[in-house]
Amino acid sequence: MTDARFATLLRRGVAEIITEAELLRLLDSGRILNLKQGFDPSAPDIHLGHVVGLRKLRQFQELGHKVTLIIGDWTARIGDPSGQSATRPMLSPNEIRNNAQTYMEQFFKVVDKDKTELRWQSEWFSPFTLDDVIKLTSRFTIAQLLAREDFSRRYSSGNPISLAEMLYPLLQGYDSVAVKADVEFGGVDQKFNCLVGRELQQNMGQSPQQVFLVPLLIGTDGHQKMSKSLHNHIGIAEPPREIYGKVMSIPDSLILDYFELVTDVPEQEIAEFKDQLKTRSVNPMNLKKRLAHEIVRQFHGKEAADQAEEHFTHVFQKREIPEEIPEIRLSFKSLMYESLHSRKVFEIATRIASQMGMSSDERRALQIAAALHDIGKMDIPDRVLLKKGALTTSEWTEIKLHVSRSTELLRSLGVSHEIIPNVEAHHEQYDGKGYPRGLSGDQIPLGARIIAVADMYDTLTSERPYRRALTDAEALDELQQGTGIRFDPAVVKALKQALTVETSSEDLAQDLAEIGSFADIFHMLLAAKLSKSHEEAKRLLRQNAVQIDGRKVNGNIVSIRNGAIIKVGKLRFAKIVDADK
């Protein structure tokens, strides 16, 4: 093997190697190296962000080395805290197994299956005793763990950190001991965890593993690392046209990074692209088309890549209507169910705010948050959202995710920072047992405490798929029982006072007009429901370009006939069919 080959292997798509000199010595030794790659099957799909590291594993395999793939069926129950600002939800064993199966199928689209050994953490952690746990935890101090940037940030801001999360780096580190890893691969956000494994190996008499860190691929939003939870990902199992279209949507500033990290385009050619972009001698769209073709071909083959490119040219460059228009079964019942609820919460919250003497700025922030507090539910399947029976554990987890989906979408749209906390915290409880952060009392923004009461009052007094509507008196009794536990006593008291005071419908209408018509809010809900990703939803909302039968509708969905053709922004045509008929 030539020095040039080493240079490409250890330079392109590499952020840091600890230690490079020792890794070079191992590569020169002629020994087959054990390359450790662990993953938590917290989601079933692999995206291009994962591919950056997987491509490196494949390159090492081509030199004769072996990959040990560790499925984190224990650590997935905790949730990797790397880069997180809040505790992540635990997964059930069944969810982990199901996700792992899909993940492995996609993993071997990149990595050579014949040169990979599959291991489950439960092989060594299931027999663990309390004595083993104590011995493992005794090797590190709380001070060492709090030195982690994400733990330190959460601790300083008063956000909770569970003991289970503190165990995460120790468990991942012990994996290296269990498989006797020579090299561990990970993103730069995994550096702390990888170094824990290196230290544990030394403590237990093994040679310390080398740490191979790759850059984090920025997602389609152009700002944050690619992540399914941030809705800025490109999944490798997605249809060719979807992958092609998403690649075409990335900012021009990411073109070179994507070429370097997820393609085999020679470095000399990438350098030429860089010069062309710098001198503006090339249209960035042409480079993106080359990039999109390379990526689709990698996972779906050349024929699929050619077809995806042809589709993009006809539909998005020549503005032609595609021959095949996907049919979306949209539940108008679900849309109206949630949009009417949001309007009623808006009205109730406004009346409570009047009783509590909120300033005009506070009142405005509350009203916008109340109107949009459940926008994330438009991404939840109707079978879950409108289910009449009891929810399963996984369905309840899906419901709770609407809070993060709502806040992510509002942040991406540049909604004011005074508004978002009211949306983010409206499911917190006064006693600290709510979600997503476990805030209590005055830690919860007043606007969120008001929305919580208004939300529950409307829920109780409205007909729901799973029960009858309660009377006003019954609803107030229910709220009173939760006072001091789920709800702020002062807010419940203000609601009771508000219900005895006549409020002009004209005043409420004026308030609503000041923050934008209700049809605009409905438009936003529809956009989120139609979109396959929040990235597309926010693009649609920014462009404010929805067409029905060729007629542009400026922010107002006036009507949608059954079977209408709708053009969403610049990037999607769909035939809308009422799912309730």
C-alpha cells in the first residue's frame, strides 16, 4: 500500500485521529484490525450523516480489516445524550429490535457484510450484576462526566440529567473492552465517549483503541447537523426522486462538503469545483445536479439516478406537470379537529390573560403561541391522533413528540423567541412531572401555564373520539382537582373569573386579526400535514406559494375540492383525496 493511499484514507473526510502515529503503526503491522462501530437503533433509518463514517469503514475493509458492528440494545434504552439539551425518551426492547432490523439492512448498503461481525450489547450486559455496575462506575468520577460539554451546559442551566444518562458513556466505553477494539469510529460529537473506551481498556489491561473521528454532515437546512429529529436529513432508503430533490435543496455553501464526505469524486476534481465556485465560472445548480446524481447512483444505481435527474429537469426546471402525481389521502376531519381546537384555545387563553393583567407584548406572544401550540400534531398519523381506544406506549410517545415538532418548525420559521417557550412548555406540569423538560412552578413560562389550562378546558368541554363533552361545571371540577399538581392555581382561578365576564366577540376577532387571519394558521397546519418533512413545510411557508387548480392562494386556503391538484411551493405536486370519504 502506497503512502498516497494512506494519505487519502487518513485525510479526506477525517476530523481527528487519536493517535495518528499509533494508527499508522497498526496499519503497517500487517495485522487485521478490529474496527468498532456502535449504533443505537433509536430510529429505523440511516441518513447521509451516518454514511460519512460508514464510508470510512468500507475503505478500511477494502484494505482487509474487519468491522465489529455493535447494536446498542442497552444504550438505546437510555438515549445518547451527546449534543442533547434535554433527557431523551427511552425505547422499548421491541422498538429497538424492529429499528435494528431496518438499520442493518441499510448499513450493509455501504459496509461489506462479509467483513462485518454483528454483536449485541446484551451479550455482555445482560449477565451484569450490581457488583459489576459498581466496579464499572467506580472507575470514573462525577466531575469527569460533568466535564462533557453537553452535561456541563445542562447542569449549569438547571436542566435535569438522569443517572442513566451518566451511565451512557461508561456503557459505550465498556463495549470497546468487550470486543477488544483496535479502532473506534464516530462523529466528532462522540469524542468523549470514545475516549472513555480508550481509558477503560487501559484500566483493564488492554491496549488502548485508536479513535477515528469524522466531521458532522450539515443537514439540508444549512445550519445544524443532519438529524431525523431535526427534519433536515436525507435518508439513503428514500425514493431516488426524493434523494435527488433534497440534495438539490441544500445551500450552495454545502456543495463541496457533500462531495468530499459522501462521494468518491476525486479530490483533484473537487478542487476544480472549488475554483469554479470561487470565480463564479460555474452555475452551482450544475454542480448540485452532478452531486445529486452521484448520491442517488450510490444507493439506487445509475438507471434510477438518470430517471431522477430527468424528472427534476422536466418538473422543476422546465416547470412541467409530472406524468405521475402522487395521491395524498388527507383527513380534513383531523385538520379541522385540530384547527378548531387551536382557535378555541386562543380565545380561552385571551380571556385568561385579560384577568391576569398581562402586558400587551405578553398577551400577543401568548395569543400566537396559543394559536400554533399544536401545529406539530399535523405530523402525527390520524390513526393515532383520532384513536378512540387507549393509546399504546409507542403511540403515546408519538403524541408527546408533537411538542418538539412544533417548536422545531416555529424556530425554523424564525418565530420570535418570546413565543416559542410558551409552545415548548405547555405540557409541563406545576408539580414538575410533565414533559419535555420536567419544569415546575414558576420555571414554566406564564404563557405556557395559561395555554395548559385553556387547552385542558377546551379538551374537556369538546366532543372527543374517546369520550363525551363535559359541562362547564364538570370541566372546572376536573381542573380544580389538578390545581397545584398539573395546573397553576392562579391560572385556574383566572379562568373561573373569565367565564363569568362577558367578552365581546368583536374584541376577540380584532385580536385574531392582529396576529394574522385564522385561515393563515390553517394554511400552516395544512402545509405541515402535506409535507413529508418539516424542511419542505418551512420552505412552503416561507414562499407562501400554494396553488389550487392553477390559482395562487396568498396565505389563505379558501377551499379544496375532493381530488383537486395542488402545487405545494416549487417542489411538490399532489392529488388531494379526502381520506374520510
